[in-house]
Amino acid sequence: MSGETLPELRIPVTRKLIVGGAIATRDYQDVHHDAVAAKERGSPDIFMNILTTNGLVGRYVAECLGPGTQVWAVKIRLGVPQYPDDELVFTGEFTPGDDGTGQVSVVGRNRLGAHVTGTVTVVLAEEARE
Amino acid sequence: MSQDDDALHERLKAYEGKSAGEGGRGPDPVNDPMIRHWCEALGHPAPPDGSAPATMLQVWTMAGYNGPTGRSENYLEMFRLLDEAGCTSIVATDCEQEYLRPLRPGDELVYDSVIETVSPRKTTKLGSGHFITTRMELRVGDETVGTHRFRVFKYAPAKARKSSEEAATKAKRPRPVVNRDNAGFWEGVADRKLLFQRCDGCRTARFPWLPGCNSCGSQEWTAEEASGDGTVYSYVVMHHPPFPAFDPPYAVGLIELAEGVRMICNVVGVPYDKVRIGMPVRLEFAEVEDDLVLPVFRAEEAV
């Protein structure tokens, strides 16, 4: 069975989201909240931490396939950094497997290119199975 | 790779398979307030069964405000070696997680991690260093509830990159590729003339320069000088990626000449975001570098 294209999710990436995501994931590395420190480390600005990116991949899957979807595995690779004042646009494709399982291939792009590329293995909630 | 790099990699490889931290314990049990805060910040829908979102897994292992603790002596030693070799910066590159069962409030996580692999010296855009992969196994009591493989790049930062402006002033524009099919065009440009071809067989005008006519196939043609009047037939604005010698954003126009042929050219005399389809433009020649003259089109009306 071929994949089903999932709707696009556009997430405005504000400074608030990057800092809020870092703190909600208990990541206090200065490059995720302190622009001055980030510059000293050679980055033009603060950037999103991988735990937030991973969580947003989870959010994309939950929004597309329903909040009752069980996530069994996530594999992500980071590409370009995610700086503030940009948009992170998720696109994906769902390939159903047996017994309500499936794989989502997902890409999150910003204006610099692909920020995250990955695959998510899921089990759909009973009511979401066709 | 230098001998020093090899020697360092040998020393780093010795850490493969060694513990990166044993008997780690989550600072807090899985709990509703942290789940709620995480869902709120990330805009994540709350799981209807009250469990923690799966992709929150690593959060339960984070030490928080005062930074990591509980890392093994091996791990710290390996990082010291890398720091001493100038690889002082770190960035996460990959994360692979498996969730064997949903985590619920009250679950108390313990975890061990192992240094899986240390790559040979690699050079990326960020700098030169080593990829380190660790694998963590998370348990509640004796039950394995998840695994977490994490790759970081520990590197010596490349020299601060020049700003794009600096790069643009230094780098030269690409030179035209002149061959026998288009030499006549570039000779015209050198004389400040914009020449197109007209087929001797069917009188069709053509541009860019080609040996034969697209309409009738004739290889006979005559060069004609364009009057220099044109309109913007279409355009794009280049924002990204930046190329050396070009300073984005800038407008690239597809100009239709009064004689009917179209050419791709810079539009000048108007901000990049004020270029419009149908805008009348007029040919001029710009000396963009000491030895490079190019035709450009200037917007005719003040905008």
C-alpha cells in the first residue's frame, strides 16, 4: 500500500517557543535561551534544542493521526538549525502496516532548509482505524 | 587525516562499549504538572489516557538547572580528551527512541547508558571533530520501558564565518562561458550593444544565441541590435541560498525585449520587492567588476 500524504503543520517559531521548549524539556544549555552566549559560541542566535524538535515531531503525528495514537519509535536526524522568527513546516506521509500499525515519514523545514528528517512508528487508536 | 587525528581516534575508540553512566535516576517521577507544562509549551495535544507523550521520554532523564550529573568517569575522561584536542563545542545530531510502553504518572525511571561508537575525525560545516553515539536503556523497576540512542558531534568550531557582506565584496561573480555559438553576443556586450539573432530563413528572432533556428531549422542568421526597450515578463526574488558575490535579496527579471525575445537579467533602479510584471525597463550596461560588463535593465518609472 502506498503512503497517504498527511496535512501540513506550520509552526511559527518564536523566541518564546524556543526558550519555553528548552525549559519544558529541562534543558538549560545557554545556546537555547541566551542569545549573547549563543553568539559567543559561534551561532548567530539561540536555536531550538533537539528535545523540543523531537516533541514537535510527536505533536505533528498526534495532530495528523489523533491524540490517541501510540508512538512506538521515533528516529530523527537534525539538519539546519532552527532559529527564532521563522516557521517550521512539517510535512509527512503515512504508510499503514498490519493491525493498525504504520510508519510516518516526516520532514520539518524552515527557511534554511530541512531542520529535521525522520520516521515515526505508530499504532493507531482503535477509533482511527479504517 | 593526520597522524595526530589517528592517534586521538585510537584513544577515543577505546571508550566504545564502556559505560557512560550507570544507575541514573530521574530527578522526578513521571508527573502531571511536567506533562502539562511540556504539552503547553510545545502545543502538543494531551494524551487522552493521561499518559506522558512518548516523545517526552528524554525529559525524565534531564538533570535540569544545575546541569548533568551521574556521568561515568569514562565519559568525562573521553570528553576531557576531546576538549584538550580543541573539540570544545557540542551539538546533538540524531535521536532514536523506542517506547515499549506508555509512561504514566508515578513511574520512576532509572537508566544506564553505554558509549556505542566514536567516529573517526569528520569535518562538517560547523567544524572538525568526532560523532559520539550513546545508547541509554530506561527502566521502571526491572521493566525496560524505552531505549534512547543519541548522537552528538563534539567539534572544534570552524573559524568564525565571514558575514555574507564581507564574502560578497571579496568573491567575484562567475564569468560567462564564451563559446563559438555565443561569442558574437559577448563581443556585442563588450561594444555596449545587446545583440540577438534573426533567422535568415524564416525571420524569427531568437535569444539566447543558438546555432540553428528553432522554428525552421536554418543555420543561417544575422545578428541584430536590440533597441533596448523592454518590459518585465516575469521575475523571482532570490532570498536563499546566498551565492558568493551576490547579496540577497535581489530580483532576477525575465525581460521581454521590444523585438519579442526574452532574456534573464538583473533589474536595477528599483527595490527588489517593487519589481512588477509589465513594468517598462530600459537597457543599460553595468560594469559590475573591473573586467566584467553585463547588460542590466533599469526600471523606467520612479516607483
